[in-house]
Amino acid sequence: MRVAILDDYFNAAFEVGNWSPIEGKAEITVFNEPFAYENAAASALQDFEAIVGMRERTPFPASLIERLPNLKLLITTGMRNFSFDMEAAKKAGVVVSGTESMGHATAELAWALILGLYRNIPVQNQAMHGGQWQVELDNDLLGKTLGVVGLGRLGSQVAKVGNAFGMEVIAWSQNLTQERAAECGARRVEKDELMAKADVISIHLILADRTRGLIGAAEIARMKPTAYLVNTSRGPIVDTAALVDALRENRIAGAAVDVYDVEPAPADHPLRGLDNALLTPHMGYVTAENLGQMYNQAAEDIAAFIAGDPIRVLNG
């Protein structure tokens, strides 16, 4: 079977994954660079029977799937991918399988970013490398208010760490109940109250029609001038233009962003030029342990498909 592994930016697939289940059964080609256009993806992938995609990287809409006549198996990292058209794949006779995620890496990054903001770690690090000593005052987390938008698997982990730091934790999402919030050591509030009261807001929602643009100019305007916004979830949940304006005008203290409307983020992205923006390159889930599990299970998915018994099927 001809297999393509996509968007493996730094050749991690063979470094951390175990591909022995398909040794001698598959010929694997790795693509390190993202495709600039759908035409480029269709041209490069037309001969492959199996494709291992990376969630949030190359999308597979119906228009692309229809141009891949040899495709039989499409794999996504994670067990959910809204950029894959599941119905179009099913119509084309393509099985879509997933892989499991460890589920803690993004929550860990969210706290790394929160601490980076509060303790001015990037600024102090740059000063030290430049021969300086302390250049700014830092801030404590104890006694501050953490606002968590979305209390699912990741948001609940972030909330519990907030409790450990002695923060007051408040939370909101469309379907959040007071009982669920209490289980995570949080208090449910309405969205407007969360935006106005929180000292740091951390977003943990999936991208869907009802969450796209959820944090816009009106929501950001309610934030304290001393507050921070952290997004390790999905770029389009936050109105980028509104966030950039607020940061440029110092209407909020800062933001930490790991996800973007277009990825990889272009070199001239407006957030790149802002001193009060702490930026990371969508690395929330990109750890050796998490990618290792994903690639291991991708190999298992391919082996099972070859054996005629597909596993972890998402479009069955």
C-alpha cells in the first residue's frame, strides 16, 4: 500500500512512531512542507492509497477527496477533525480512521503561557541574554481570577491547576452547568461576567459554527486593562483583528496565542510585531509522547485496514 504522511514538519514520524505493524506491507512517503493550495495537494497525493493527515493542518474537503481516485484510507490524528469531510469520504468509499490523544499536553502549554505572561519570562530571558538584570516587575497568580471558557477534558485540567495556585476559578460555555463547574473547582458565570472579572482568560473549546468568532471586539472590550487572553484552542474562535487592535492600543495587558486563522502563520502576521503578544507555533499537542502515540496508532490503523478489519473508524 502506498502511504503518505503529511505535514511532518521536522521528521518526527519515524523518530517517535513505531511503524513495524506495516513493515513490508506499505511504502511510506513523508511530506514535510504544507501544501500551499488544494491543487498542489491533489497533484502530489493522487497516487496514494492511504494518507496520514495531521489535525488542523492539511484539510480534506469534498473537493479534494473527489480528486484522489486511489485513496482508500484517510487517517487523522485525534478522534475528531472538522476539516475532514466525513460524508464526502464515505460517499467516495474512503474509510476515515482516527488516533487517540493523550489529552494533557495542551493544558500544560496553556499554563506555560500563563506563567510566561505573569512572570514576564520572555522579557526577562531576553534581558539576561543581552547582559541586563531584572528589567520589569512580575505579578503573582495567588488571589487572581482565572476565567476558563470551556470545561471539557482540557479546560477542566486548566481549572484544577488554577485552584492549586490559589486562584478563584470561574467558567463559562454554552452548555456548562453549575454542577459540572463545581466538579472542576470552578463557579459557573455568564460569558459577559467572565470577560469582565477574569484576570486571565483561557479558551478550551472546539471550533464549530457557534464558537467561530465567539470572542470578538465586544467581548475583548469587557476585559480589564490588566487582563490577559490565552488561546491554545482554535484560532478562529477569537477575532484576530479585534485582538490585535486591543493589544496595539494597550486596552488589555497582553495575550498568549498558540493557534491562528491560517497555519503556519504568515511571516507578516500582525501579532508577530506586538511586544505584548506571547506566541507559539500551534505546539499544544506537539510533544514526543503525544505524537508517538498518534503515529503508533496510525500504523495500527493501516495494518488493520490491510487486514480487512478497519479500526477507530470515524465515518462508519
